[in-house]
Amino acid sequence: MHLYYEIAMRPASVRLLAVIALALPAGALAQDISLRLPVACEVGRTCLIQHYVDRDPSPAAGDYQCGALTYDGHNGTDIRVPTMAAQRAGVDVLAAADGKVLRVRDGVEDVSIAGRGRQSVANTECGNGAVVDHGNGWEAQYCHTAKGSLVVRPGDEVKAGDRIGKIGLSGMTEYPHLHFTLRKDGKAVDPFAYGAPEKSCGGGKSLWEASLQGALAYQAGNVLNKGFAPGPAMMEGIESGAAERDVPTTRSPALVAYVRSIGLRGGDVQVLTLFDPDGKPLAQNRAPPLDRAKAQWMAFAGVKQPTGGFRPGLYRAVYRVERDGRPAIEQAFGISLRP
């Protein structure tokens, strides 16, 4: 690669132009960026990637591995916390790199659009958040922060890892998460596959720092919540975190294993099995193949209290998703029942 510049000289009526080429090592002018995780969480345990950038320019949608973890026109990465209880406890949004704050917005209420519709957030789809100039043409937008949580103002200098605000539910969202959009020279790019052609499966360069590569390895679907309930588990209770506090005992009217998964595909078959302390199956739910891709889905398997109550001991559940005849997701979890 060469860098060219001109030197102009004007002795009398003569103009001499000298073009000097400076040879530079290949890639020396590349203005790549190294990103830290913009949320103070542990991927796979206290947060998950819900959506990636849509890499398909057609009305269809596909993530950087040609999977279904995106939707048409989605231009960022959604990092989700598992419950509203986790959000209320406070999850920091962090600067992904050094930079200067360009713009902020605050004052948008933390209310899901599920009950009030998309029109209620027209022109404030990002909700509360900030835009940060990370230098060399790189810019990031941090969306859906909690009302009143922003600690930065336009003109502030931030270092990678500095707190910007906290994850909220402002703007166009139905669940607590950070929507992180990265732009290069004004164009949204995919930090998982920078430079990859549209609609490609794999390829490109990850812009996440090396220490994050393992944690951010692509997962074609995942378990967001799992646990046991003393009766029917409702989506509202799981989302609010109330289900985690309602712990079954040997005298509970029922023992129900539940799972909420994300990123399931059409054709996926889910199997949830509940086992007694001896390892014998108590109940199994084998759902029919999904008719289409699902952003999230719930599965249950349970039994009513037997005469005299449940036997004390360790009860286990195993959840498995079969995709194209092979296991795609598998998780086991358990609970010790006490009187």
C-alpha cells in the first residue's frame, strides 16, 4: 500500500509537482477497532445474544452464519438479560472502545411495546441511549437504556469499559436488552463478520477483542430461562423473575419443569423430560416440529403431587432440541425437594 501526497513549488512562472510515494507495510492504514463487550454481564450465564445483524438484503433475513437469529433490516447486536428482575437489579451498559460522546437521549419511559404498539415509540425507536464517536470513522449507538440511568453527556470523553448507563426497556422493545449498532463511515457493519459479503455464511473478521472470542462463539439457539415451578409456569412470572422465587417443595400441588428458549428454527423438535430421584422418567413433553422460526418459545413437563407428597431428593430435567435429526441444544438442570 502507498500513501501519495503532492509538494507544490512556484519559482517564477514554473510549477513543479513532485509526487512522493512512501511504501508502507500492508494493512498499516487499516482502521480496525477492537471492541469490549458493551454490557457488564457474562455471556451464556447472565446475558445472551438474542439477535445479530441481518446480513440478507432481501425481505428474508439471516445472521452472519445464515441462521435465524435476526430479523429483516436489523442493524445491530441485541444483548439480552434473562428477566426483568435482573434488569431492575441494574446491568451496566459500557463503552465498547475509547471515544467521545456525540449525542444522548433520556426521558423515554421503560415500558414494553407489547401492550401499547409500535406507534407509541415513533421517532424514538432507540429509546434512551447514546452515540459515541470511537475515532477513525467508527461510531457506535447504544440503545434502550433505562430512563434516568445515563451518566454521560455530549462532549464527554470515555474509555473502553466506562459506564454509559444501564440496560432498560425504553423505545421499541419487548424485553430488557442493549441494542448495539456499530457504524464505519456512517454505514452499519456487523462486528461478528466485518468485511464479509452479504448473505455469506461465515467469513469476515470479528471485531471483538481476543478475550471475548470463546464466549461470543455463535450459538444457533440457546436457553434463556429454566427451572421448576409448583404449578403451571406463566410467561409473565418467568419474565418478571417471580417464577425463580416460587420454589417447589415436597408438598407443592405439582412439580413442573419449564424452559424458555430463543433462536429456534422451523422444523425443530423439542423434548423436555422430568426424572425422579431414582432417574426414572416422571413426565415428558415431546412437542411437534415448529412450523416456523421462533424468537422465543416455552416448553413444560410436570406431574401433580402424588398421595402423601413428593419424595424428598434430587429431581432432574433434560431439555433437548433436535434439528435436522441432530441435537442442536441440550441442557440438564435439577432441584432438591425438601419438606
